[in-house]
Amino acid sequence: MIILCGIKHCGKSTIGKNLAKKLNITFVDVDEEIEKIAGKSCRDLYRQDGKEAFMKAEAKACKNIAENPLYENAVVATGGGICDNQEALDFLTTGKGGQETKLFYVDIEEEIAFKRIQHNMEKTGSWPAWIPKDVYDDLETIKGLFHNFYIERTKKYKSLCSVIVPVENGDSEKARDFIYGLQF
């Protein structure tokens, strides 16, 4: 199993789908599995039911993925916050048979990640759940919050993942090819 981790909108799903296609294996998105379990979007689950309910659904989704024989040889895109959910990570990294799995950190530049998150906000009308609604109109405050968030998450992912996948200038195809070219 190839497990892609990284901050929201770094390209995990795009890279994962393209890599799975190139390798002719299955692609699975943890967020889609969470939504099947919860019956609502990840954002709504987090906002309506809270962080703990979200993390519980995330762990269950990861357990389901790890135990599903269809996903033994798959590319898995995790959610951006999985680095804070050890139970979910444990399900994915030990899987069936207790074999360790390498985690790949999709490392995108801060500015590009923020632009993608901002673009998504313009489409959906809402920032990620960790941005307080009372600062929605203060772009400078949001940039500051994101900067701190990005630094914290980057440290976590670099400590958790054994392979760092550069996404230079947001180029998901080069990132896909980087992973494809590794001998694993």
C-alpha cells in the first residue's frame, strides 16, 4: 500500500489517482470513506459533530481500508489532519499481517497550498474547519493562522513519513513520477 500524507490541498488525491492509474492499481481516498461512514461531508462532520467524532470516523475508515483485500495493493490518499490521529495511522501502517508501510509526505510550498485553500474557499464559501468563522473576513489573520498551521504540520509529517515527495511549483505529475521512480 502506498500511503500519501500532507497538508490540505497539497495534491494527495490528484497525485494518488494518477499514480494508481500509472501502476494499474486501485486508488482510495480516506475522506471519501469517512463520508460513506458518516453520511455527510468531512467538513460537516467536523463542524457539526466535533473533532472527536471526525477522528473516530477517520480511524474507522482507515481500519476498513486496511482490512479490505481490494486495497492491499493500492494508493491511499489520507486527509490533511491524519498526522494528529495515531489510531488511524496505526491501522494504515500495520494493516493486515502487521507489515510496516512507508508513508509518503507530499511536500508542497506554503504559498501554493494557501492559494489552493483560498481558491476552494471562493468556490465553497467556507475556509477549512480549523479557521474560526469570526476571522473569515480578515485575510491577513487567516494567512498568519495558516502559516503557523503549515509549519506545525510540516514538522509532524516530516517526522512521520519516510519519503518526502517534492511538489515543486504545484506540479503533481512530477510528484507522481518521483514516487513512480522509487524502488520500493
